[in-house]
Amino acid sequence: MKNLNKLFGSVLLAIICASTTVALVAAPENKRATHKTLVVGGGLEVTVFYPNSSFETFEQGIEHPLTKSASPTIEGSTVSFIASRLKVDSSTIKFRASHSGETARHAYVSQAHDGISFANAVASVAFNRDNKVVAFGSSFVTPRTIASSKPTITLKAAITTAEKALDGNFNKHPATVEYIVKDDGSVALTHVVQVQNETAGTWYQAFVDAHSGKLVSIVDFVTQASYLVVPITSETPSQGFQVITDPQDLTSSPLGWHSTGTTNFTGNNVQVPTTPQSSPVLNFIYPFDPAAPPTTTGNMHAARVNAFYIANSLHDLAYRLSAFNFQTNNFGKGGIQNDPVTISIQDRAGTNNADFATPPDGQSGRMRIFLWTLTTPQRDGALENDIVTHEFTHGITNRITGGGTGRCLQTTEAGGMGKGWSDAMADLIEHTSSDLPDYVLGQYVTDNPAGILNPLRYSSIKALNEVHNIGEVWANMLHNIYAALVTAKGWSPLFGITNPPPPPEDGSGGNYIFLHLFIDALALQPCNPTFVSARDAWIQADANRYAGSNKCILWKAFASRGLGVGAANFVDSSAIPAGC
Ligand SMILES: *[C@@H]1O[C@H](CO)[C@@H](O)[C@H](O)[C@H]1NC(C)=O
Ligand SMILES: *[C@@H]1O[C@H](CO)[C@@H](O)[C@H](O)[C@H]1NC(C)=O
Ligand SMILES: *[C@@H]1O[C@H](CO)[C@@H](O)[C@H](O)[C@H]1NC(C)=O
Ligand SMILES: [Ca+2]
């Protein structure tokens, strides 16, 4: 990556520096899948730990103890399956959430002791249409010691500790008491509180030992932009504005994007404060003036309307295919409501970047987009669809993986893949035909339209400790899969400019298959997935939805980047299964 970094030069550095409210510290190679070290507040280092996840997939499925019972509940089926598979008592399994998708039912549990959940020892089970288990991910542990389940430190004291350590304020979101597994095998009891600092842009969930009073772990809800958004010199707005009428998907947003059922105009999925309607009602026509600064009233409105449109389009697409979405009124379709994304454009907290914070289902996501200062006049990230797409996709991946906790892309490896999915979604959305331009980096900073062809493979991660670079490897693999599927199955439009857009089910193109597998695999994969478990989730998603008809296409594409059969511990394999 050294050479690449050199080519990106000061632009890349500027962007990474702009985002160092949280600095990543190199983690030893063998800890990428289980640890991440963060520097918080006044330089305090916190190493978070997520026990290894095992992940098994079963193609056509295996039976569970209640397969044959008359009317098994998903809760009963899940608990009895895990108890028998892991040979643990069912009292150590606490059911948390479930979701019925088109091709599978997903259940999410945590390990428990005395009825108290373990925050970082969790499991998920997916059942196919035949009520057989098709995927099982687990990070359950055999604890060395477990602290008493009665706190001896008050919540008030824990809040003070968390606020001081993380340089922020308790945000009043109800605190919980949860266990947390440490990497020495001991299990601590913790007060779990959220601490935010609006100025610094931080938003953490802090785990304060309820016996010793020490901060033992954090969840970082904020994911920063990736440098793939560097194409700030791309003249996206100059590619033309278009008036789009009623683009909402009425399956995901039955009353459109503006109505919650009781109030109109504020936004049901996404709220971008203070953009008035032009006349008549629900018309949002604000001509953009590229010669004027982005801060003129007209340009600010244009930017807000664009961000609102892109974020809502992605919301509708993802919610149609999965769950744990951001919405004020869910219209009875499941999940926890009252959590629309708030978007702050031209946020003054930074420049040349953007970020997205993903708290658990039921709490609003927060997107902040900053001005870009590399040109005159400055440019507004909210008008670059890549940026909005990249950021919103962080919300999608952080919510769906692990079933809505916002805690399941926290290790270095999983967090890195988080960047990769965001770039891959931007890559997918941008294609308007079956053309397959090479996936290139740096075409702008190198002033070379061919950019830098990217040779990254699975084993490249061995030398990478930084989430953006790890994300690049994953984005490249996903691009290869996209290209292979489109080559084999063609391309069909994802979004209609017509009203309404074509639902995804209408599409037979490789790009639709890619989108379905992308979203389905997120729901199947374990909490804090690795490249290997994320790959297995794609293969299983194809078995669930397409009876495995794309299996060999997927394996060949993964194997071409070193993630073939038997790839492990960042050692490449180009092997594909027999019969492919
Ligand atoms: C996780 O699994 C890897 C490989 O299977 C192993 O090398 C490592 O020691 C495990 N780590 C922990 C903390 O259990
Ligand atoms: C929030 O962060 C800013 C700087 O980033 C700092 O000056 C301020 O003290 C922090 N606020 C709290 C409540 O710690
Ligand atoms: C709100 O919007 C809905 C759907 O567009 C419409 O039917 C309703 O009349 C509106 N209500 C108000 C108070 O404007
Ligand atoms: Ca929700």
C-alpha cells in the first residue's frame, strides 16, 4: 500500500487526518479478527475484544430439534438448536430479535448468565423456507470467571467515568447492565451508557465495570468516510440535475418519504432539517448554481434535496430486501421505529469528509456531510452521490449484520470490510449499463483516467492494519463478483426515473443478483465477520435465493483474489470446489 499511498499523496493524508477523532493503532496480525485498538478522548487507548466467531453454513439445511414439532416458534427452534449444537444449557441463551426475510428467517441471541446478556458473545441462526438451519454463527465462550450479577458501583459513578474517559456527555439513552467477555476469558459485569460529543463528532457506547468502576470496552458507532470519495474533482453536479417525481418505493415507504402517518413534510426515513418546500406543496425544486459558493441559500437547498433523495432511495431499496431499517413509522412491518436518519449537510464539525453513526435499531442514525475545500468555490459532499451512498451504506451494513445492535462491524477486519461494502454499493449504483470499467483508484489524484489498477488480494491484508486499506481489498473482491455476475447474467436498471421505480424482483440482471446476495449475506453472516465468513455468507445466500445457481461464479471470483477454498489466516488460496 505504500506506493498507493504515495500516489494519493497529500489529498489522502488530508482526508485521513481530518477523520482522526478516532485514531486506529496497528493491531498485531493475529488480532485483526478479534480486536481493535482505539485512541479516545485525551489519548486513552482502549482495546475492544470480540471473541472469535465460528460460522457454519449448510447449503440445503440441517434439521434442528424442533423441525418435526407441530408449530415450532422461531424462539424455541433457535434456542433448542443452539443448546444442542453447542452442548450448553438453554438458560445461557437469551433470544433477542428475529426477522423474516424473503428467503430466510433470521434469529439473533446472546449468551447470558443470571438472565443478563453478554454484549460480545452472540449467535445467529438462519432457517430456510423448509425450516431447516442453513447458517449458524457463534461467538459464545466458555468463561474462566464470571463477575457477580449485582452491580456494586452505581450507574451515576459509571456515567462520570465514561464521560471523563471519552470526552463527552451521557446522551440520556437508557443505560443497561450487560456482561462483557475480556480476552483473558474473564467476564465483567458492566453499566452500558452512550456518550456523545457533538463538537468532536464522537458517539460511543461505553462499558464500565460495575464492580471496579473502570472503562473496559467501547462500541464506536461512527464510521468515517473512505478515501474512495476523493473524486471531489468529479463534476457530479455538472452531469446534470433532473426533476424526479415520486421516486419512493411504496412497499418500503407506504406513504412516501415525507409522511409519518400523522405529520407530513419532516421525513419518515430521513430528515434533513429546514428545507422549505417550494410552491406548490411537496415540490423541492432548487436550481443549483455551480459558480456560487455552496453556502448560498439556493445551493444549500439543492444539496439537502439531493441528500434526501439519495438516502431515501437507498433506504427503500435496502428495506425491501431486509430489516432493522431507519424509519419514523414502520407501518407495522417489524423492527423498532422512531429512528429516521438525520442528515446534517455542510456540517461545521469538519471539512473534506463525511461520517455516519449507527446506533442500535430504534435510535436515529446520523449522517454528517462536510464541505470540501479543495476547489474554488468549495464543493458540497451532499451533491456527490457516491458520498451519500457510501455513508448511508454504513448504516445498512452496521444495522443488518448481527440483527440491529450496531455492534457487529467493530473488529479491525470487520470494520475494514464495512468500508468495502460502502464502496461496492456506490460502485453498483453508479453503473448504468452492462459496461464493466475496471475498478480503479486514484483516477483523479493521479490525473489519469486509467487510475491505478488494483492488484490487492486476500493475503494483502497481512500488511494492512488500517480499515480503509482492508476495505479496499474487500471492495475489489466485490467488484470482481459484480463483474462476473453481470458478464454471466446481463444488466437491468436498479432505479426507475419513472414512477414508481421497478421493484428489485423484476430484475434478472447480474446487478440485481449482486444486490440481493449483498443484502442477504449481511443478514446471514456472524457478528464481526471475517473475509472467510463473509464469503461463506454470499455462497449460502445464493443457495437460499437462487438454489446455488451462481455458486461457481462466486467461488471463481473470490478465488481470483485469493479467497478460494481453504483460504485462512491471510494465506491465499485459488482453489475452487470440485465441480466448478
Ligand atoms: C481465533 O481463531 C484463530 C484461528 O482459528 C486463532 O489463531 C486465534 O488464536 C483465535 N483467537 C482467540 C482470541 O480465540
Ligand atoms: C468535546 O470535544 C471538544 C474538542 O473536540 C472538547 O474541547 C470538549 O471539551 C469536549 N466536550 C466534552 C463535554 O468533553
Ligand atoms: C399528508 O400526506 C398524505 C399523503 O401524501 C396526504 O394524504 C395527507 O392529506 C397529508 N396531510 C396533511 C395534513 O397535509
Ligand atoms: Ca428501525
